[in-house]
Amino acid sequence: MHYGKFPALKDISFHVKQGDIFGFIGPNGAGKTTTIKILATLLEPTKGRAFINGKCVVNQPEEVRSMIGYMPDYFGVYRGITVREYLDFFAGAYKIERRRRRKVIRDVMELTDLVQIADRDAASLSKGMKQRLCLGKALINDPRVLILDEPAAGLDPRARVELRDLIKELARMGKTIFISSHILTELSDMCNTVGIIEQGKMLISGDIETIMSQVHPTLRFVIRMGGEPGDVKPLLGEVPGIAQIEQADNTLTVDIDGDEALIGAVVQALVQKGISIMGVEREQRDLESLFLRVTRGRLA
Ligand SMILES: Nc1ncnc2c1ncn2[C@@H]1O[C@H](COP(=O)(O)OP(=O)(O)OP(=O)(O)O)[C@@H](O)[C@H]1O
Ligand SMILES: [Mg+2]
């Protein structure tokens, strides 16, 4: 995808299965919104195609739109219209019959916790309330696929937790969820699959467990040493099971190929050579460490 001459997306390719919660992660300017707008049929790619449930976003945009619920990263709401009227307007746009509309709107408001504020002016809502309203709007047509562009941006911690629970609930209802964020912790206990994008390229994508074992075939430990240890790598030549060592001043990063207990031998060897050990920590195999390994510190 090019904006003029600028290549915003470079041959990205990925697959999201039905029922997945797919976390689309990348720093500012990586190309998340561009990808999402293409999926939501709002932007025609200069090259390439994308399919949602077998329907092409370029050639069958109407069919795609009827299956998706899209929540943009930025949205305004009109003044002088209540929450209920706002949802009713979109229900009308989706041609939901008048008889069914009341129930659909009530269900959506219950799900997104809007009932209490149904008669408030939509423009007067707080950021978090507007986010819920926008999510409610995205749910009006009971979409099979939800595409959410940074839905948690600007929310307070409680609202984030509530949003996460709601998204999980929607996934349990059988919806496929595509959610972008540049905040990893936000996605880590919600997604089962992820894609990491940087400078318009998808660095890695797929099932979290599979990616973890590909990216983390070894166990990584960080050892903090006291004093001025000098270059300690030569001291560890005899220790078995070390896949890789990196040293930055007093911090030693050791990748162990094998059992966790092998780190004991590393520490012992260092101590025997007179190096004092201030701490040993095992790197967690979570989304954050995955992200850091995949992007190799090229990101802020
Ligand atoms: N309409 C446009 N015209 C020209 N360049 C654009 C346009 N929209 C986006 N870009 C550029 O494309 C790149 C990707 O932008 P995009 O908005 O997709 O990133 P993003 O991952 O959503 O970032 P953020 O986390 O800040 O929302 C950026 O370099 C951006 O400047
Ligand atoms: Mg964006």
C-alpha cells in the first residue's frame, strides 16, 4: 500500500481464524490503521487483496461491510443526539427492521453498559463512554468479525479491564476479533494470536504459543554482576548448555539450551572466578519479551 510514493505497507500477509482474538501490534506509524482501513473497505490498496470470510474487500465491499463491525481510532459524534438515537440511526443504516430495532439496540446497550446513559447527549459523553458507544455501534449489525483500531486508547485502568472482559465475552459469542494496539500488556491476556508490524512489514504472525517456542527456543536469564567484572565471556567457555551470551557492562544475558538448572553452573563458574552476583532473573515468556526479541530493540 502506497500513499503517493511512500510505501506504508510492504507485502504484508496474514491469516486470522474464525473465533480468534488477533492482536495487531506495532509502534506509531507502523501501518496498523492503514491495514485496518483496508480490511474495513475504507481504503483501497494500491496493490494486493484481502478477504474476510472469503469475500474480497476490493471487489465485494458491500458483502464485507455487512459482516464486519469497525471501530475507528478516531471518531466524532454529533451534538444534539442521544446515545439511543445514535444507535438507532446506525440500525437504520443497516436496514434493521423497525420491529426488531428496539430489541437490537437494547441488547447492544446492555452488552456495552450504555443503558444508564441511553438518554444522554452523545457529544457530552466522556472519552470512555464514547468508546463504549462506538463499540456498541460496531455491534449493531451483529457482525461475525470485529475490527477495532486501538479501542483502549485513552481509557482509564478500570475501563481497560472492562473493555478486555467485553472483548473476551464477544469472542465467546463466536465473533472473530481483530484488535490493534501499541500497548502490549493490553493485549497479552486477551489474544490467542498476534501479528507484529513494524515499518509496514509484518515481522511475525500466528498463534502465540507457536511463535513463543519459535522465538524462545532457549531460556533466557539476566545476571547482574557487582564491581567491575570486565569481559566474563572467556570465563564461561567450559560451561555446558550455553547457546548465547551477551554482556553490557554489569549485565549478562545468557541463553540456555536445555534445563533451567544449567544456569546454576553458569553462576557457580562466575563466583569461582571471583565475580560477585547481585541477581539472577529468568525472562518471562510473555508477549512483551516476544515483542522485544522480534523487534530487536529497533522500537521505542
Ligand atoms: N493519508 C495518508 N497520507 C500519507 N501518508 C499516510 C497517510 N496515512 C498514513 N500515512 C503514513 O503511513 C504510515 C502508517 O500509518 P498508520 O496510520 O497506518 O500507522 P499506525 O500503525 O496506525 O500508527 P499509530 O499507532 O500512530 O496509529 C505512517 O508513516 C503515516 O505517516
Ligand atoms: Mg493507527
